[in-house]
Amino acid sequence: MNDVRPCSECKGTEIFRRRYLSGQKALGGDIEGLGFPDLGGVGYGAMYSMLVCATCGYVRLFVSDEARSKLEDAPGWTRMPLRSDA
Ligand SMILES: [Zn+2]
């Protein structure tokens, strides 16, 4: 991910990113990083990026290409039907 869309909530263009390995300590405190079961590799978790809008604080998460490639076959991950008005 080298470029991003403006914030979907406020259309802000000041977007900041931080990368995480799932399971790591996140947010600089005692909150554990998010888990993405079965989307990491042997001995390591899935990589993901957190994007924060500096204008309104809206947060978006994106898992890595490697993690996305495992969704199809990973147990516990279900393909969702799309709404008819999507
Ligand atoms: Zn925003």
C-alpha cells in the first residue's frame, strides 16, 4: 500500500500510517495488537497497517498482501455476501 484514499468520513487528506505485526503490543500501552488467526506465517503473525485520519481520527486497518492471499483457505474466515445496494 503506497497510496491511500482520503478519509471516508470527513474527506480529510492528512492520513498517517503505522505498521504492526499482529499480536505485538499496540498503541503504546497495555492493549494487545489485533489478532488475525491463520493469516500469518509459520512462527509469525499477519502484518497489518493502521491508518489514522489526522482531521477526525477515523481509523482504518489493512492486512498485508500475504495475509490477504490466505483468506480463501483459512479456517474461520467466511466470504460475506454483498448487499444488493452495494
Ligand atoms: Zn477524517
